[in-house]
Amino acid sequence: MTELRHRGTTENDLYQQSEDKGSENEGKAEGVSESETKPDTGLPEVPVPADDTPEVLNKALSGLSSRWKNWWVRGILTLAMISFFFIIIYLGPMVLMLIVLCVQIKCFQEIIHIGYSVYHSYHLPWFRTLSWYFLLCVNYFFYGETVTDYFFNLVQREEPLRILSKYHRLISFALYLTGFCMFVLSLVKKHYRLQFYMFGWTHVTLLIVVTQSHLIIHNLFEGMIWFIVPISCVICNDIMAYMFGFFFGRTPLIKLSPKKTWEGFIGGFFSTVVFGILVRHGYSFFVCPVEFNSDHNSFEVDCVPSDLFQLQDYALPATLESLTGWPTVRLYPFQIHSISLSAFASLMGPFGGFFASGFKRAFKIKDFANTIPGHGGIMDRFDCQYLMATFVNVYIASFIRGPNPAKVVQQLLGPHGQPQVTLLGTQRGGQRLAPESPGGVGEEVWCSYEQEHI
């Protein structure tokens, strides 16, 4: 332990000296090529990902400078990713949920791989195995909660699912406890500190990646528009900030990311807000919550759009009325909310990217991986998206979501509904509802709920 403590002190000192030297050379504008800083000798070296640009693009762009070559590679791959985004939207919410899960797993792998690359020389036992095991445990917990919450009818129809739902948290805790015990048993003398470092590394990664992926799934089930618009706002801000920075960038924005400029930040902000104002919904497919239809044994996205997606007249302030000559303006209420989403995406979303930049600079790497040529790893593209997903989930809970009569009735008619029905009957003057007649219970409860909330 003494040896490791001295070694850790030396690493920190060398790293701090390297950071001080590196900060003197920062300040290039966005879009300008920047030579890579050599890895610090005090930290174990992280392998630099190889250039994975397709050979066809390399040949086609061979005559261009590195600056313009990077521009074209990023542009072509961006168009390809946007096309893929439209395709998966067309395939529906269940495919989107699977894509979110795949992205989550890849992001987790990229972050864990960095930790493993840094400390691989110490041969920490079971680090990778336990990391993936904890990922499985956390996903089992979150997805189990989601299925129980949103697909209550499906769960109650199938006996195995009903049992798993009833004891879901107990099973989840037992799985995690097993991993916890495996970690304790894997502790090795002289590596205690590093093993606990990596234990914390894994759990922070789970918090950042898995928890926020779960929030994305929740947003998706509220209606695909709550998935599409926030992601589109972040994409719009990334593209426009890059373009404004590439052509007009002169003033560095933040030392953590010296290629970011004030010109790109401001241009991205106004472009994203305009995008938010122009957002429309075209079909109920995008605005309706995802629900399971027990009669057809299928997942459906069909409903009467709420007032949030109905045109309404809004009176303009006197100043705007005098400038435009319009006393009122017709808007969808959702457009007002989308302005809030776009403002957050352009003002606070980039801080997710700055956070990721600080993380990468700490380990002297340019990108999390080389999965997407010109863009880096999947995590490089989703650093802002995860922060945005958390905001959207909080925003929906605070300003959008109201009482859901269907969910209330589902809970009352479930296997644990009888005590609630009895309590409801007692509160209404001592008249008990007959538990042996489910139809009567549902009708009585629904009427009571309508009178109080609708």
C-alpha cells in the first residue's frame, strides 16, 4: 500500500505539471487543426485509436488540407447518421428503445475500456467481468420497472411476468448483492486502492450512462415527440455551432475545449431556438403515448391529441403588436415548450460536451473511440444527449404530465387493488365496493375519478 501511495503521488504531480504546460498552448479557434498532445509519462498510456476513415473517402479527399478533409468527413458521416435516425423513427418506438439500449451498452463499453486501458498493467482480477455484470443488474432493475409501469396489462396477464413483477426489486437487489460479494472476494493485497478506484469508476459510469438512458426510454413512452425533438435540438445545435465556428470562429469559448468559439456558441443558440419555434407535429403517431392493447396483443401509438397539440390563439404583448400589427398569433402550445427545450439544448447542453472534454483531457485522449470517422466514439456524440434527456424528463414531470386515469384504474384493478378500493369506499361514506365484481369496481372507480379530476 505504501508503494502504491507513493506511486499515486508521483502520477498526480507529473499529471499536474503536464496540465500546466498544456494550458499554455491552448486557444485555437473551432475548425482549426490542432496537434495532439503527447501522453503524459506519469500515467499509463491509453492507446490512441487508429484513423478509421473509409478508404474511399481518404482517396476522394486526398488533395485537401486536413482542415477541409475533416469538414467533408464530418459532413458526410453526419448526413449518414441523420438518415439512419429517420429510418429508426419510421420503425417505431420499440425499435427506438432497442437502439437506445445498444447505444447505452456501447457508451458503457467505451468508458470502461478507457479505465481498463489505463490500469491494465496492474492485472486487476475480475474488473471487466464485474463491470459488465453490474451493467446487467442495473438494466434488469430499470427495464423491469419500466415494463411494470407502462405495460401493466401485459404483466398481469402472464403468470411468470406477474411473479417477476411482484418480486422484481427483491430479485434486483439479490443480483446486485451477488456482484458486491464477488467484488469483495476479488480484492487482492497491494491492489486494494486501485480496485476500489475501478469499483467507483464502474458505478459512476452506470450513473451517467444507464440511468440517463432509462430516462430517455421514459421520455419515449410519453410520446415519440419527446424523444425526437430534444435529440433533434441537440443535433441542430451541434451542426450549427460547428458551421458558425468553422467559418467565423475567432474567440475561444472555454479552455477545456479550445476549438469551441463564442461565434459558434452564439450562432448555434439562435439557430436552435429558431428550429424549436418551427417544430410541428404531423401525426398522432408522434404525440401519443406508447400503450399495450390487450385486445390486439400489440403495442399501439394511437389517441386523440391533447390540447398541447391543438392550435390556440395567444395575445401578443403591446410592443410586439405595434411592431407586427398582429393582436394575436396562432401556435401549438407544444411550440412554446419546444422553445424551452431548444434554449436548454443550446445553452446548457454543450456543458455535457465540456464535461466529456475534461474527462478526455484527463487521460490525454482525443476521442472515446473511433467508431464514427470524423466524430469519434458513440459517447462523443451522446455526451450532450444524456444531459438533455435528464432535463426533458424533469420538464415533463414538472410542467406536462398530469393525472392519468387509465393508470389509476389499472392499479386499482390489479392484484393489489382491493385494499385501495376498500379505502376509496370508506372515504366515500362507508360504502364498500364489491371486490368480486371487477366490472362494477372499474365503473365505480372511473366515475369517481372523472368527477374529481376531469
